[in-house]
Amino acid sequence: MRIPRPRRLVLVLCLALLAVTRAFAADSFQVVHTYPHDQQAYTQGLIYLDGHLYESTGIKGRSSLRMEDLETGRILQLQDVPDKYFGEGLAAWKSGSTDTLIQLTWQEHVALVYDRLTFRFLRTLPYTCEGWGLTQDGKNLILSDGTATLRFFDPSTFHLVRTIQVKDRGHPVTKLNELEFIHGQIYANIWYSDRIARISPATGKVLGWIDLAGLLPEGEQSSRDAVLNGIAYDSAHDRLFVTGKLWPKLFEIKIVPEVLSGKRQTQGAKPATQAPAIRTDSR
């Protein structure tokens, strides 16, 4: 059947609008609890394990590894990172009988390995790309470097196992930052964005978005660098925590699925913003 030209134009416009709506649609959130967070912490990596938060902070000369009390935000254990390193993503890994924490560095091409209980430095693991975010799926460590590529490494040797390209409807998704592995999916902060991407670890396909716009009011953001970055998951109690660089608060949130009716969620209607092209020493 041939569609008259005016109708074809209307149909094309409707299909284009539907595509944009779906591309920009995202799940929203509800805040369950709010906890204090050190506003001086330049959050680069965050995990929750055995009742405590572990955090990696960045900036050369200020980078650290921390264990924190969730309820009070109090630092229970702290290890300063040598000034030559810019701390980045963080993951836990059990190596033999030793529980370890693996902390990336930004441009120094080494991961720092610590004993989780004592924070005693054990060794370094080399890699060739930049280090941004880090998580693990029970088999491999998964690393982001700010591009659309996620790398899977053998946790014992840090040898590269495989890579995936993260895409949303065929378009590369760059600025992948802090990572967390939740329910078989990779959750990734997008640098300088209020959004988290949910990614298939098998294909790299973006399975959905979570829009956290408005989570921390603008009046509580201390600087332009105070952006969303930090995802931790309590698997024992199915709790999701998020925070940001230089944020005074950490939030436990519940994801509210997007409703594909005529009206979208208020916090799921805008696309992710991209980071500036020029990198600085305050990534």
C-alpha cells in the first residue's frame, strides 16, 4: 500500500520522535536513606563489603584507600597513596587465602594491591591503558579507561582476556567511569553526567539507563568537579548506594523503572551530557 506523501512525512516524524524518546528514556529513583560522606573525598572507586564501605580517592598528593562506617561516614582505616599516583577505581578480590583490594591508578599504568584486612601493600599489577573504573564479575576484573571499551583481565596476572565495545543503539558510549557489577550487569557512571548505564557484559549493549539528575541539590555541590561518581552494592541485603566526587552525602536508592506510557518519568527525559574534551589533573 502506498502512503500519501503528507502522511509519510507525519509517519517519519512520529517514528523519529519515538526513537529519540526511547533513546533518552531512563529509569528514575527514590532515595531510601541518606548518609554522611566526606566532602573532601574525590571519589574514584566505591564498594560495599562485609558491612563497610571501601573507597578509593583521587588527585595526586591526596589519593587514598579508605574503609568507612556507612551510618556515620567515619573513616575507620586509611592508607595514603604515594604522591606519584592518582588513585582511581577499586575492586575486591580473594587471592588464595588472602582477601585483597585492587586500586587502579589513572596514568601510571599500575594497579596497587593491598591486603584487605590490614591495608598492607602487597604488589603492583601492570596494564597499558589509563585506569578509570574497576569491578569484577567473579571471574575477571573489568576495567574502564574513559573510552567506550571495557577490558576484562585475569585477576592473578592482569593479562588481558577480552574486550567489549559499549554501545547504545549502535552508537559508542564513551566516558565510562566508575563501575559496579550488579545482577549480572555492569553499572557504569558516565563522567560529567547524571546517568548510569546498565551494560551487558557479554555484548557491551546498553540494556538501560538510570537518571539521577537532582539527587544532590545544586546548592550542595561545592565545585564543577563535584559530579556523580561512585556505585556500591550490598548483595546480602540488595541495597544500592551512590555518591559523587566531593559530595557531602551518600545515598541508598531504589530504582524506579521507566513507565512507557504517554508520560515519561520526570528524571528520565534528558540525554547524558558529555565531558569536556580537554582532560585536566583533576579527573
